[in-house]
Amino acid sequence: MHHDKEAEKKDTVLETARDEKVSELEILKQSLDEKKKQAGDYYDQLLRLRAEFDNFRKRTERDKKNHLAWGKEEILLKQVSLLDVIEQAASIKLTENNAKSIQQGLELIKQEFVKMLSSEGIVEIECLGGKFDPNLHEAIEQVESEDEEETVKEVFQKGYMLNNRVIRPAKVKVSKKTAKKE
């Protein structure tokens, strides 16, 4: 009888342990299911965010192209107006009587064109008589001189900057010291 009670007690302990393990297993399974659902939710959010970002990127690229086109339109419209004036001047027949007025007209066109470029931020690089700077100038020719070395002696083609950045260097003739004869 003592043996039966002990066996029964042992069975009760085993049953309790088994029930606790089953209960633990159910808790773990429930926790795993919750984590799987949470992971699925996160994955769905990630996919939505990725799609939103792709749409944002495409919209931004499209807007950028539109803004560039609108900017081009504005500058091109100014150039078309200048072209109208140039075409008008070109259609005038050159005679001795109007040569001076045509020259004055061309000077006015040049001034308007310079004004238009200036309004867009383009500035001419001043260099004649100044020190040669390889960041601003491109030396096309060198000439021996008694003057200071690396002085800009002649400008073959003007250089220009846009917003403090060189867009075309000036093509120049630069002096170099004459070799002294002893």
C-alpha cells in the first residue's frame, strides 16, 4: 500500500510536471505566433514604405526635370528676344549712310546680351595685365618679356564664371622672363 501511495504521488508529480511543460509549451507557442504576426506586420510596413519611397523618388526626379525645363524656358525666351533684334539688324542693307547706326545697333545688342547673361549670374573673368592663374586662365601662348613673369599680355578668348565657378577659362598669352645674357 505504501508502494501504491508512492507510485500515485510519483504519478501526480509527473502529471504536474507534464502539465507545467505543456503549459510552458503553449505559452511559447502563443508567444511565437505573436512574434510571427508582428514580423509579418513589420514586413508589410517595410513593403509599403519602400513603395512610398520609390514613388517619392520618381516624383522628385520628375519635378527636378520640370524645374530645369522651366528654368531653360526663361533663359531661352530672353535669348529669343535678342535673336529678334539681331535678325532685324541683319536685314538692314548696309550703306555708307547707315554704317555708323548699324555699328551702334550692334553695340546695343551686345550690351543687352551682356546684361542678360549678368542677370543669370554669368560674370566675365577680368585678366588682361593681371597675374596668370591656372584656375581661371588657359595659357595658349607664351611671350618673352622684361615685365613680371606670368602676366597676362593678351586675351584670345574671354573666360566666364557662373556663381563663382569657372564655366570657361580665358584663353590667354602669358609673359615669361627674358633669359639674361651674361
